[in-house]
Amino acid sequence: MQDLSGLEEEVSSWKTVRTRIEELVELFALVKEEKEDSLIAEIATEAEEVQDELEEMRLALLLSREHDEKDAILSIHAGAGGTESQDWAQMLLRMYLRWAEQRNYKAAILDQTPGEEAGLKSVTVEITGENAYGYLRSERGVHRLVRISPFDNAHRRHTSFALVEVIPDIGDTVEVELNPNDIEMETFLASGHGGQNVQKNATAVRLRHVPTNIVVACQQERSQIQNRKRAMELLKSHLYDMRRQELDEEKERLKGEHVSAAWGNQIRSYVLHPYRMVKDLRTDWQTGNVSAVLDGDLDGLIQAYLQHTVEKH
């Protein structure tokens, strides 16, 4: 019944847009016949609104893969390069938080490890909203930044890398078998910005799945029990996604198209010096407005990737 309700709502949305377009066409013909030029601007404004709505609906149609409708768990890991890469990880976090805010999605930091001098070594964020995973799966991979380093007294150009991981938040919707003997648990003090302890009790939980060496942590909740429950859900999501990726990669290998998201295979470059450009290396989509992208304007990049994956398959 829930699926049926969602489909009925989707069909209703398309019918509503079709009706609006038909009414605009009829109104334009009438205005043109009666030569009421004062209404042309009003019709043009509404036509642009309908066009924007259609573009949003067309983009949603590209979200046809399994779990695209789910919430997303996004993790950022600074690459080699110390403070440079850790600052880059912090910049990427800000970019995704801004993007989520613009879409009225909720974002909650589940776990973070600050850098020694600045930035972040790693951070995990839960992003809640319709199709969050479908949109953000375009961001999975290595992101490269080229800029004049603010941490280099000689003002030399530096290249920094960060790895972005995105998995669907499956929660308890998919059955994943876990052997309790394969899980190691560690508790620690939940920390705020700058490493300051926000609680005196060790409520934060870190789990390690021994066979795969997958490590997850959660320090968002108030109690150790709640954090452990959420960490277990994260671990199941990671294991499920790992198995799904293995199947996808095997299919890509058979087609000769597989490229792993390893450190040597960046998906996107952000260049701040000697010129300004963001370029996605998978789709060739690019823009010179780097500031807008770093402020969360990712729609062009995401749409190009979704279109690219549809055409490829």
C-alpha cells in the first residue's frame, strides 16, 4: 500500500504538470490573439517555474537503481599529505552540508576524527531525505584539490586528495547475517569540535568487523546502548554495500568497464590555481565557478553523472 501510494502521488504530479502546460499554451494563444502584451511576462515566469519543476522530476526519474530512495551515510577520509588533505576533507564536509541544507535534507555527524593542526582525518555524516543516496552515490570516489597552500609559508602549489564513501542507510530493512564473534567493540568519550569531551562517560562506540576490517563508530546518541545500536546498523549497511559492490564490479569487469575507486583513480578535480575549474573526469562536466560548487551547488555534477550512468547501461 505504501508503494502504491507513492506511485499514485508520482502519477498525480505528472498529470498536474501536464495540466499546467496545457493551460499555459491556451493562455498564451489567447493573449497573443487579444494582443495583451502585459501578460506575456507573467506567462514567461510561470513557464520557467514549470520548466524547473520538470527538470527536477526528470532528474528523479534517473534515480531508478536499488536503494536510491533511501537516506545516505557519507564518509570522508583525508588522504596522504597531513594538514593539507585534512583541511580538504573539512572543505568537502562543508560542501556536502551546504548541499543538504539547500535541499532541506537533515544532516547529522555520527563520528569525526579531527586533524592535529586543522581539518579532519575522517568524518561520517548521516544525510536524511528523499532520494539522498540516489543523488549522493555520484560522489563516491577520490576527490583531488589543487591550490596554493594556506599552510605553506613559501606559498607553493599543493595537490590534496580525499576519499568519499557513500552507502545507503538500509537500517533493518535488509537482513544481514552477523556472527557476534566477528565483531570487536570499543567504547570512548564522545568528542566535540577541537577534541573537547562533551561527556564524562564513555558513550561513544566503535565496532570492527574482523573478517573484513570494516570499522564504524557512532557518538551522536546520548547513551552507549543507542550508539551501539546505530553502529550495528552502520556496520550492516557497509557489509551489504560491500557485497553489492563486489557483484557490480564483477559485472563491470565482464564488460571491460570496471575502474576501482582507488587512490590513483580520482573522479573529480577542483583546481583553484593556476586557473579555476571543477571537472568531473567520468562525465567531462566542468565549470569555472568553483566557489559555487564548494558552497554546495552540486546539481549540475550530479545530474551529469546520473545521465551518464543511464546512457552507459
